[in-house]
Amino acid sequence: MTPPHALYLLDPAPAPAWAPFVGARPLCELRAGAHLIRERWETFIGAETAAIFALPHLTGFAEAGVPRVAARGPVPGPAVIGSSTFAPRGLAPSLPNGAFRLTSGGVTVGWGVGPGATWDGPQPHAAAIEVP
């Protein structure tokens, strides 16, 4: 049996589109409808967030109920690394054991790494899995 995927969330690099939110708190701690973006990812994957990868000055961000905030680093598999700029709906489809990308409308919104492998950054050529 394949172990469940751990969940990590990845904030984007600073950009005008995210002002004034980027840099003040992890983006996944913003609401998308009735739920936090982080909560939508947790429901989608079926796991609590192991860590949020945010801007370096947010490392150590502390607020009740918020997972550990850290600078981006290698992630051991099996894991899903979701974009904080996307709020998934429903539940994830069956996830493969190897590297994959989660896409919505053809845009990459997350990455996955299988057991025994390590994610070091976006994998543009990994197999795409379309999600709602």
C-alpha cells in the first residue's frame, strides 16, 4: 500500500498582482469563499499541511492554527506541493507513485513526488493531472 502524500504549500514570488497581501502573511492563509486556501488544499489531499513555503522574512510566522512557515527546501516523497494561488475543489483523484504536476485549465497549480524521491522545485515535464 502506498503511504499517503504529505502536503506542503508554496507561496509565489512577490508580484504586483498579489499586493498588498504578499509578504504580510502566507497567501494560503487568505480565504477563498468560506474556507482558507490551506483548508481547501487539506480537504483536497486528505492531509494536514506539513509546512508552508513562504518568503524568507515570513519564516517563523506564528499564529494559532497555522502550520510551520519556512523557506522553500527539498521535500521528501510521497508529497504534494500545492500553489497558494490556487484553491482546489472536492477531492484529489488517485495520485501516481512518480513525479506529477497538478493542472487546472492547463496551468500548473501543484507538483507531486513519489515515495523515495525528493522534490527540489517545479518539474515542468512531469505528467499532468487535471484537477477542478
